Amino acid sequence: FTYDAISGFSKEQLKPFEPVLRFSGVWLSLAVLNTFISNIFLSRKYFVVYILGQVVTSLITLFLIVVLKKQVGIESFFIGQLAGNIICFIFYMILLKVKLNQRIRLFYFTIPRKVSKELTAVLIVSIPTVITNFLIVYFLSNFSTGQLSAYNYGSMLANLPDAVFVSQFISVFGVKLAEEAAKNERSNLFNTFRFFGN
């Protein structure tokens, strides 16, 4: 029902892929949660932890695709992603406790008023981007088979340099600036900004 409502596909078209769609909801939720936790490690300069988490997820996915592809076909990918993200989450939880002496509380937390205002501002700014991306996918899902896949592959190739180089550069740059701002080192902030700018 959810995918029927947000896409151009009918329920009859989606019916054969029902098991896959059920996996995708849990998988995407875990992927978002793991991304959030990996950012905690990035902010503490544990850059390798994020990469290790991605490697663990990818290896488990590949292993389960090889093992299960004859039995369940394309569902093996979603099973692999789900299992990989679960193991990645456990890996992150162990490292949070061992390295940072912290643990995630999913339900018992409060958000300061200032932080909630900033989060609201970020969400409002991102609404046009979300709507634009949704409309592209919605309209492409009404076209013939392969159009949406072609768009996705094209977008992935176009964003590859950004994903590999720019995002890593910005992550390191952001951590460095945050560290110097926390220490109130204004002269170092200017020098760092000028160095990365050049």
C-alpha cells in the first residue's frame, strides 16, 4: 500500500516483489541508523571505523548473494543488506562501548530547545530537495521498464567523484574546524580555512 501510494506502480505490479519491499523498509531504517552512529565516530576522529562498517556490510551482502541467489534470486541482495546492516550495527555498538564508553539510548533522551530549533531549520531547508527527488522518481516510475534504473545508474556514476573524494575531504575538514572552534582557536581557524581553500 505504501509503495503504491508513493510511486506510479500499481498494486498488481508490486505484488510479485512484496517480500523484497518488506525487507527494504527495515533495511533502509538500519542504514540510516548506522549512518548516524558512524558520524559519531567521524566526529571523534575514528575515520577507519566508518570504512570498516561499510566493508563488513558489503562483504556479508556479497557472501549471502553467492549463497542464496539460486534459492531466492534478487531477494538475496536485500537479505544480505539486512544481515550486513544488523552486524554493522552490533559492531558499532561494541565499539561505542569499548572505545568511547558510550551507549545509544533509543527512547530516553531529551533535545534542548536550541537544538530542536536548529533541527527544524535544517528539515525545512531540505524539504525542496526531498520533493524534487521524489517527483523525479515518481514520474520515472510511470515510464517503461528500465527508465528508473537508467536514471539511478546515471546518478550514481555522476556522483561517484563526490562520494569518493569530496565527501571524505569535507568530513576531515569539518572535524578539524569543529575541534578548533571548540578550543576557541580563532587564528588557527582562519589558517585552516585558508589552507583547505587553497
